Amino acid sequence: MKKISFSPPDISELEINEVVEAMRSGWITTGPRTKQFENEIAGYCGTSRAVCLNSATAALEMTLRVLGVGPGDEVITSAYTYTASASVIYHVGAKIVLVDTVPGSFEIDSEKLAAAISERTKVVIPVDIGGVMVDYDKIFAAVQQKKDLYRPANDLQALFDRPVVMADAAHSFGAEYHGRRSGAAADFTCYSFHAVKNLTTAEGGAVTWRDRPGLDNEALYQQYQLYSLHGQNKDAAAKLRPGAWEYDIIYPAYKCNMTDLTAAFGLKQLARFEGLIARRRRTAEIYDRFLLPQGIERLAHAQEDRQGNYHLYLVRVPGISVEQRNDIITKMAENGVACNVHFKPLPMMTAYKKLGFDIADFPNAYAQYANEISLPMHTLLSDEDAEYVAENFIAALKECR
């Protein structure tokens, strides 16, 4: 019996050697490799700047804070997501507004999104599930539709004439929408480089943003630096200059910077990235060949207007119950195959129930969750492994039906 992990990291000698070199350099916190990684991310995404942080959660929260979002404000996101998309709204003191998905889809419903926008709405957070970008044309149409309600509260917010669109792109680094890479579609885009992601730094994240008239990219970059390094006006490199020990604390801020050790890891992951995506695509093609003839639905990565990055292979089995879905996952585990579910909607979680959310108000999100199974998807899977997963999945499905 094979043992198929769900999503182990793909670490080569290139990453190991680069991390060792960073350690030998003596520069192990935020330094030259972090700055290089930021520049390469921005170049890859097609943006002017990028900021590297220690997680996507930090990227989301620091962006809300840089924008000045706080108590009295509302931020809208999808009910079908991981908690980080919403918990950051709670962290800054704003009100969480959850919106259901489109029927039969993992995407936030843009019509319901528009209906949820109020005079207090400052930001909307669409979520790119599984590595496929949402329909950003519809998202921007929704916020433009309600732009007369927008009430900017500071100079940065005033550069926008409608609520800011901040993409939770934890899954979608390298994906494309209408030929634009993730990072250049939303106003702000926040990435995860967690261990299970297509590009990993073990733990890490980044934020990019689009150029905008009146937006000073350098000043915005410096704001992120202040917020992520305790509000200190000098980083470690600046303080090393002769006699330049003195610094000021501009704001009692936070600590969520990326280190050169993790950036070193990321630099070599980025160098290998296109090959990693190609391997994932090959696995998805094998799954498609086996599973689509069985009537199994899956999140399509290759679509007319977008190209996903094959981060997750999400399947839905029409007609099965939650209990049958769970039985299938158990049977797969008994045959050595680790599966998962992405995601259990937030209104089903204790924390969000306590905030007053009820899954009955989000029937489409629940329907997506009830029969969803995520199959192993990573670059260490061989063709034979992928076929083994697919064959066992079909067998488990027949046994549970």
C-alpha cells in the first residue's frame, strides 16, 4: 500500500544551499535577501513594489491597518474561506460582513456583495480558492455600483472612489485572470508562502498593490516597513552605518517582518516555480482523465478567462451526503491516501457562531462544503501516485454510494 501525503513541501538542494549561504553570511533577519525577494515577487507579478512579511495573515492585517480601517468600519469577505480572511477584520476592530457564494461555485457572489455594501464599508476581501482567481471584473463592478456610499476617512482611502478591493490570494500566486497575474488584478493582493503552498518559505507572506494616480509607492512601502517593525524608522541595515545607532519609534506598531533565511528559501522556490506548476498541471490532467468520466465535478484551473496555478484539486461528488463524504475520506486514509476539505464555512465555526453568524444564512456555501473533497496535489506525486489516488477514490466512492 502506498502512503500519499496531502501536501508536503518540495525542497531541493538549491533551497538548502541558499539558506546555508544566508546563514554563513551572518545576515539572518530582514536584509538583502528579503529585499531581493520583494523585487523578484514584484517583477513576477507585474507590480512596482512588494512587501514581504511573516504570513498572509500579517499581509492582510497590515494592509487593513495601513489603510486606516478600524472600529466603526465594515469589511466584507466570503463565508467560504479560511478564518484568516475574516479574523484580520476582527483584529483591527472593524465589523465582519460575510457573503454567500454563487450557487455551485466557490466564489463570493458579487450581487450579494454589492447588496452588503454600506456607508461603513471600507474594504472587500474576495478569496481566490484553490489557486483560481475570482471574477475580478464582477468584484469591481459591484464596488463601483455602490461608490456613492463610499466615505473615505483618510488621505489613502481618498485615493479610491469606492471600497478598496484586497484579494486574499493565499492560494493564487502565479495564477492569471484575463492575462494579468495574481498581484496585479486587485487593488492590494496578499499571498501566503506557508509550507503547503505552491511557493513556500516555510512560513511567510507578501503584499503587492497596483499603481494608482496620487499613490506614492515608496511612501506606502515605508508605511508597511513601519507597521511590520515596531514602528521603528530604521531597519537593521540602516543602523549598521557608522554612528547611525539612533532611531525613533514613529508608531507603537507590530512585529511581522520576513527574515533573510526564509527569503533565501523563497528565492530558489521562485527560480523553480514554473517547473513546479508544470508538475502540478500534469497531476491534475491525470485526475481529470480518471475522474471526469465518473461524473465527478472539480474546480477547473484552465478556463477561458483565467488560468489557475493548480494549488488544490477540489472535487465535488453530486448527490452524496456529508456523512458519505466523510466516509470516503476515511476509506482513502485506510488505503494510505490523505485527503482534506476546503473549506468548512466560517459560520459553522464556534468563533463565528459566537459573533452571530448562522450557516442557514449561507446555503450556497454549505452546499459547496457538504460534498467537497480535496485530493493530494503536490510536486512530489509521480504519475503512478496520481493514478493510485484516482483509482482508490473511484473505489471508495462506489463503496460509499
